[in-house]
Amino acid sequence: MARPKAWLSWSSGKDSAWSLKVVRQRGELDVQALLTTVNSEYQRVAMHAVRESLLRTQAESVGLPLVTVPIPSPCPNAVYEEAMAQAIQRARNDGITHMIFGDLFLADIRKYREEKLAGSGIQPLFPLWGIDTHELASEMVRAGLRAVLTCVDPRKLDATFAGRVFDAELLADLPPDIDPCGENGEFHTFAYAGPMFRTPLNIERGVVLDRDGFTFADVCGK
């Protein structure tokens, strides 16, 4: 019996990557593609600021096609929602019945996703929902997942964390009031190694700069 087909909402970060591992391990869904919004002006993943070229390298390493949704910068919410509506229609045309998200515990975001997919014929799934984030972060690191902190909100976390690797040392250094998975927007990541990848990505950290109230660390392919 054929498994239901799914797309995975892919931010390029650790939670998306771990969601892929979990869903593949369960074996209940056939993940067909990764869905990512990309800043059309700078060719980078929204908020994570990852180069589109590295995003495509990621997709190749996990063995899945990449579906990109170009959006302007800044992007009015109405424009974002129209772009996503077109992507959802494409998914339906491709026989997709499920959309996977890496959200952890923010109920308002989950509600928003559920409302936007209501009536579309696509069911949202949250395989990491409700897992204790301290346990989850430690499990990720133990399993070999590695990521670079590409964006830090300096109002929540010291800017010097930008560009650091998501590993045991980083988890030990995070202040106690910071969610270890950055779910409250403290930081965003780019995953480059772990059980979801065929081979680790060969990368190096580029420049670190402040822009629009955030600190960004560029990541380049070697």
C-alpha cells in the first residue's frame, strides 16, 4: 500500500532537519520534497539568511527535491500568504496530502499553520511538538546533528553566539533563560551534518554583521 505523500517545510535549520529524520524513521509518510521561502532580492532563506546555493546543497545531501517560494524583502503578510497559497495548490496538484513542520511549542504559530491549511486537503503534522527542548537539543547533538547559528537576536542572546556551532559546548554556554532550541526566536541555524544527510556539507563561516536589529553570520561552501 502506497504511503501518503508529504512535503516538509524546510527552513534550512536543525529543527527541520530533525523532523525529516523523525518522519523517515517512522516510515509512515513518503516525503517528496522540501518547501522553503527564499528572499528573491538576496537569494537567501528568509530569517536564516542562508545562501540559496547552500540550501540546494542541503537538499541534494538529504536526497530530496527543493521547492522554493520567492518572496520580496520586506514582505507584506498578504504577499507571503498569496505566495504560500500558490505553493499549497502546487502541492495538491502533485498529490501531496500532508505538510510537515518543525515547530516545537509555540501554539500561536501552530494555530496559524493549521488555519491556513484548513480546507486545502493538506493535513499539517508536527512530529516534534511538545518534546522537552532541553532533551531534544541534547538528543540532536548526541546523534551527530551539527548546525551553525546564522542569525542571533541580540535583544535575547549575546551577539557573540552568531557563527557558533550547535554542539554540546554551545548548549552548556547558553544562559538558563534561553531556550536551547531557540524556539522563542533567540537564534536560527543552518544544519550541515547529522543522520539526515548522506554526507556532511563542507562549509566555512564567513563575515558576521549586524542588520535590521539582528546579528547574522554568513556561511559559505568550501
